[in-house]
Amino acid sequence: MKTADNIAAREAEIIGAPIRIEPLPDDELGSEVRELVRRIGSTLGLEAPETLTTYFAVLARHPDLFRLQLETGIFLFSGSAIPPRERELAVLRTAWLAGAPYEWGQHVLIGREMGFTEADTDRVRAGPEAEGWTSHEKAILCAVDELFDRQMISDATWAELKQTWNEAQLIELPCLVGQYLGVAMLQNTLRMPLARDARGFAER
């Protein structure tokens, strides 16, 4: 279990030091980058998507990877087979286990749009054994934990998920967790500063 002290130490390690790769200057961002930023901003329902451009402007230094990662992100928000609240449950648990302050903070804010309360996000931190989850929600959290621990979902958890989800949703879950673990690794490694108005692990 993460304590307040090691949460603070983890956050200081990542966002308490300077960013490792500077973002491209605004006047060097091409039209494709701007269009992708606009599209993901629209997908997330952001009126001012430029609040995300520090991260995007760093990724823009690798344009092909930037495009592919953003297209995947857009799909997982707008074309995902997994219902939005259940998707965010998996993403939040991924961000927490990865010790990713940027990803955690951003997805708590997104989760609020899906109806997550502070009590819900506190329970995400506690994990699948916390009281109050439905059997299906608990199975989603167990699946994320198992993917971190064993890089596969157990038979028992798979059987529980099959009671509610179809095959497309079952296929998508490991991909979803893998996508957001990859994003967490990238943001942590780059020491990405928090987006404007975000509070990292303090977000509930």
C-alpha cells in the first residue's frame, strides 16, 4: 500500500525535477499536430485543448509516434467497446499502479465527467478489495492488477468478466491497460509537468 510519504516521494521524483525534453516552440508546431490536438480536445469535451499542448508539443518531436499514439487515444475515447465509466476505472487503476501523477490527475478529472466521486477514486487507490464495488467492477480492477503482476488475466477473473462483457470488450481490456501503462511510462520518464489546474496525486 502506498503511504502519504512514498506518494509524495514518487511525485517529487517525477514532477519535482525539470522536464527532460523541451516541447517544440509554438511556432514550430505543424498543422497536423494542431489538428490532432483539436480532435482529442473535442473528444475529451475540452473547450480549450491548448491546455494539453505541453505534452503534445514534446511528442511532436517524434511526429510519426505522436500521430499513432494520439489516434489510439482518440479511438479509446470515442470508439471503445468498453463503456466510458468502466474504461476510466481501468485507466485510473493503471495510473495509480504505475505511479503516474500526470496520468492520474488528468483521468480523475475525466472520471468526474463519468460520475466518479472522491469516494470512488479513493477506492480505486485501495483496489479491488475495497468495499462498495460491484462484482463486475471488482473484476475489472482485479484484471488490471493481474496484468501488472503476471502480464495476463487469471481464469477466475476472466470468467467473471465474461458474465458481463462480450468478446470485443474482453480483447480490448489488455490493450487499454497496455496503452495507458505505456503513456504513464513515457510521461514519467519525460518528467512531464502537470497540465494546467491539475494536481497530480492530490486529485480525488
